[in-house]
Amino acid sequence: MSSHLSLFVVLNLLLFISGSLGATFTFINNCDYKVWPGILTSAGIAPLDSTGFALEKGESRALTAPAAWSGRFWGRTACSEDSTGKLTCLTGDCGSGKIECAGAGAKPPATLAEFTLNGADGKDFYDVSLVDGYNLPMLVVPHGGSGGNCSTTGCVVDLNVACPAELKVVSSTGAGADVACKSACEAFQQPQYCCSGEYGNPNTCKPTSYSEFFKHACPRAYSYAYDDGTSTFTCVSADYDITFCPSLPTRYLQLPNCPTILTFRTL
């Protein structure tokens, strides 16, 4: 093979490889406790190299996704193994019984980061969603991308301490700590909260006092199913950091009808 032909083959191989890699996701655990990230790939798309793993406090791990990948990430908390080796998590459990979620999604409530890579016009679409409730703070930061809406998003407030009593999830072990905050849909199973039935379109499904609780605390995150306008972000050719319990400059926030003062980390 001539040197020119060899160079041609190498260049084309590099182009193929670079075109097949959609993004690198770096997961960072800034919590004071261990977190078990879970990963669910959308139907019909090849899964990533891992579908779940553990991150000790201060640890990070990177995964590379192919072009046109879509799926979601979340953090599982307070996971433990029984005598048979079965893994269960107090929040975000995917029900697989193992560290790998293997195609299973998070049991609500859980804070979700959702991605569609290389979508319309070659853009990545991403969001942080509280539609399925909340279990821990999460921040998504794009790197190296371009686009007018290539922005940081997330929910960086500890909502567990201010969660309305009817949505609160309390640990049944230890001191009974607040561990998660349900969505109104999960708590009440009513169409007006679930955007289902006659409320299954944006004209009839409107914000409620519960979705406004989430939105007021985390204005860039999805608070209910049709909260697209202020909650979906786009970027081109970016990599993404996904940080659990991010450290950011703080101010104090008191939510409406809530006596608890929250520490609010500004994006």
C-alpha cells in the first residue's frame, strides 16, 4: 500500500471515529456520600458501556456516547447489598438488583438528566427534569460546544428539606431523614397532575401549586410535562459534565407557603 493510500485510509478512519462519537459524559460526585449513577438508553439505541456504577465522594467517571444516542441519567442513593448480593437503593432504585441497571429505569422520585444527541439540525437536546420528582441536586454543564442556548442547567437546591409534607419521602431507617420529594402525579395519581386524560395536552395541563414549588426553586428544570419553554437546552458538538451535589455560589431562598429557608446555589 502506498504512503498516500495509507494516509487516505487513516484520515478516513479518523473521520469515521470522530463522527461516530456523539459526546463524552463525565459524572462527578460532589456529595458527602456515595452515589450510584444509573443509565437508561432509549429503546432501539445501543446502550453505553455501563448502565450503572458507583461513585465514592469526590470520584468521577467518563463515558462516551455514539452519535444520535439518547437516554437519561440519575443518581441512586443509600444503596446496600443483602446477604445474597442483591443491591437495593433507597432512592432512584432501578430494580435490577445489581449495580448495572441493564435496561431498567429509575423508580420515582428521582432527579433526571435527559439527552438526545445529534437531533434536529445536528443539535443536542438536554434537560434536567423533576417531572418524576427529586432525590438529589444535579448540574449539567456543556463543554466545547456551540449554539445560542448552550447553557448550564440543573436543580442545585436541596429540595428534600422544604418538600411539602404530602410529597415528602422519609427514610424508614435511622433517624427518619428526608430522602426525596415526590411529584404530585406520583403522590395523588390524578390526571390534572399527571397531564393525562383530558389534561393530556398543553392547552389543558397547566402548572399547579406543586409544580410551581419545583419551578420556583429550580427555574431551569422541568417542573411538569409541558414545561418546555424554559427547560430544554440545545448545544452542538459538546461534551457534558453531570455533577451530583454541585458546589456553587449561594444565596438564600424562601419558597412561597414554606417556612424553611433554603440554601440556593445560583447557576
